[in-house]
Amino acid sequence: MAKVIVKNDNLNDAMKKFSRIMSETRKVARSHEYYLRPGLKAVEKSKNAAKYNRKKFR
């Protein structure tokens, strides 16, 4: 579990930092969840990019 130290009663800043750390940790854990051979990994990456672009430009 990640640790964040609250300094000068800045609880909001500490919460933002904690959530950023946890999202990075989840992202790394998800990428190591199962093995995907390189060709299929590229296909998944392009699918995710297309989904992101559809969502972004709506």
C-alpha cells in the first residue's frame, strides 16, 4: 500500500497525491495481469486508442 505524509494540514494535496499513486499502481498491475504476445498486444493497443479517440472527440 502506498504511503503519503500529510504536511501542514494539506489533506487535499495528500489525497490527490495518493490517488495519483494508486492509479499508476493499478495501471501497472493490470498490464502484468496476463501475458499477451506482441502481435495481439498491438491490436489491443490500437483498439484502446480508437476507443479513446471516439470518447475524446464527441
